[in-house]
Amino acid sequence: MRAFNLSGHVLHSIFWNNLSPDGGDRPDGEVAAAIDEHFGSFDGFAGQLSAATKSVQGSGHLLRST
């Protein structure tokens, strides 16, 4: 349980540091191209990410409504 709690702290620290006041939109450039190549579209990526994270303990930050 200690490892889970420590990883939760680390992941939350990364999460908060990566937030941007201008963020929240779909990616562009190389990231968007990679998502399109591997998932077909941003919506395809978001759907697979949401489905995969629903069964992970502590996945609340990763759930996305579509």
C-alpha cells in the first residue's frame, strides 16, 4: 500500500505541474500526428484511454467524458 500512496503523490505532483492556463484543447503538431497514427483520431485515443483507466485504482483524473 505504501508504494501505491507514494506513486499517487508523485503522479499528482506531475499532474499539477503539467497544467497550463492555456491548456485543455486537443493537441496539435507532432503529438496530434502521433495520436492520429496510432489511434485513428483524438476521439479514438480518448475513448481507449477512458476505457483502459476505468479499471485502474485511483484513475479519477484520467476519466474523460465524451
